[in-house]
Amino acid sequence: MSVAGTWNIRIATPFGAQTGKLTVTPDGAGGFAGHVHGGPGSMDIAGKVDGDRLTWRMSLSAPLPLDLGCTAQADGDKLTGKLDAGIFGSFALEGTREA
């Protein structure tokens, strides 16, 4: 199944669970364009697709400046992964595809 679509995501952070939406549109050439919208804000993202695996980077400014390396694996309508926040560790990501 494709990674394309809108995902309702939850990220476990030291500041509590953060929820939002992740939109993924594969480009057919191994990449994707997308958008993340949640508590800390909203941003466009771009990354790579390898089968059912996504990788991308995000830079946050709130609640504090962070550069995040993100990975996620789709399994049907479930998404699991992590956000690597460098010295702050990794945060678990999980999600479900919107119908």
C-alpha cells in the first residue's frame, strides 16, 4: 500500500504528547512533498520514499529550536517511526491514515 495520504499522528515528547496531521504526496521518483500541521505550528516538508518507508527533516522554532531527523514506516493504515532530536534523544511517532 502506498504511503500517500493524510495521517493523524501522535508524537511522544518530553513536553507531552503532540498530535497533528502529516500529509504525504509521493512524486513517483523516490521523493515526496508534504505538510505537517500540529500544536507547534505548520510547515511544508519534503523527503524520500523507499517502499513504505519515509525519511525527512524538519526544523522547529517552538517550544525551542530543534532540527529533527524523521523516519516512519507505513503498514497498511498504521504509521510508526521516530523523530531524532540530537542531544534531546528520540521521540516515538505513531499514526493512522485518514479514510
